[in-house]
Amino acid sequence: MININKAVIDTTAYLKPVSSVAKAPKSLYFIGKLPEQRRKTVAIVGSRKMTSYGKEVAYKLAYELASRGVVIVSGLAIGIDAIAHEAALDAGGTTIAVLGNGLPDIYPAANRRLAERIVQNDGAILSEYEPGTSARQHQFLERNRLESGMSDLVLVVEAAARSGTLNTAAHALEQGKEVASVPGNITSPTSAGCNNLIKQGAIPITDVSDILYILGLDDGQAQLPFAATSEEAIILSLIESGIRDGHELLPASKLETALFNQTLSLLEITGKIRPLGSNQWTLR
């Protein structure tokens, strides 16, 4: 049987910031484990219909933040939300999902395994709704205030001009929280909302150090993964410089095709790089 716990906001250290949100609930239901003390927390939200760019950026930022001890909050939705949770878990960090329905049901059902993984790795699935409450559209908008309320900063990775994601940013502004946004291609509809947020005063984010500075955390020097050979060093440096396409990496590396393919495979096997699909690669 799944154990559903109940946390009183005013007496739960990690959740105390939620007490200041509009129509603040007195308590929250949760499955899993909440941090015992308040920790720096970032809500990462974005489009369900993400692009490969959005996927790469969301994963990179969530992974790097989680690896530095920052708690990652999102809504378990398909798209950017799921990627943020997955990246935090891959980094060995803590992530919390806020649902728009009652526990123990997981919505969307497609992310049930992800929810289980969150709980198994000392994270939590939260909801303000009574257990068994069905998912309704207005509840997803309501839960957004909790995502921003428990976070120190809300980061929007990809959002269309009229995306529901912007609702979370609006709540953050009302709550006096920092709002940041990842700039995107000005011809991409999925970046229109992000670019508009920046024009309205949101902090543009191009590197994890931007977020760490806002949070008041020491960045430390980000380093490339350790290269076991000179060939690995060449490919890692090229990917770090921004070359993602395998067809571009090969000639840029000046390596023989067989050696290039062998090195690329070893980098993936050892977890130093990961595939984005369509022969696109990024650093782990």
C-alpha cells in the first residue's frame, strides 16, 4: 500500500515559504520524502511540446543545479517538466513534483515510472488536493502557485506566447520571487513566451552560473568530463564549444571515421556524453 503523508506548512521547515502564497493550504499531502531543512530550490517549467534545444537546455541546467545540491521542482508534465525531474535524478539530486490531482494517482499516467523513481531517490510527489481527487484543468493552474511558492527562483525554459507555463511565472512575480528565462530563437514559437518574459524584465539565463549567482551559491569552476584519450578530449571540447551534430563533429575533429565512431561510442558508454536524437550530442 502506498503511504500518503500529510505535512503541515507552518511546522514543516522546507515548506514554510508556501504559507505566503495566495489561498495557502494549511497542509500538503505527499508521497516520498521532503528535505528536513530549507534548501535552495528552483522551479523549472516549460512547454510540453519541447524542441531538441529546449530538451538539451532543461536537462543541462537541471543536472548542473541538482549536482550542486539545489532542489528541482516541477509539475511532472510531459515535456520540459519531465526532463527537469529526470536530469535531477541522473545527477543524484533531489526533485519534487507538484500534481494537479489527488494522490496516489499519478497524472499523466505516462510519467508513473518517473514518479516512482522520484520517490525511490528520496524525492517527493506533492498535492494540495484530497486523496482521490480527479485531475481538472483549473487545478493545474492552481498548483502553479505552489511550484513558485516553494521555490527561490522560477526558470522558464521554453514557452509559447500564450503558454500556461507563463502562469507559474506570474505567480512568482506576485510572490516576490525571482523569475528567469532561457532566451531562444526569435523565429521559434516555443521561445516566444521566454523572449517576451526577458523583455518584461525576467533575468536571461545562458549558463548555470547565472542561476547560482542569483541564489547566492558559489559556482566553482565547471570542468569538462575527464578525457581518457586525446581523441576524447578533442570531441568533448568540440561539443562544449557548441557543435552538437555528429556530421559536423566528424570533420571538425579531423579524426579517421572509424576512430571517431569508436571514441564517440566510448564517450556515451562511460556517461561523458549523451544522445539527444537525430545524431545530436551533448555533454552529460
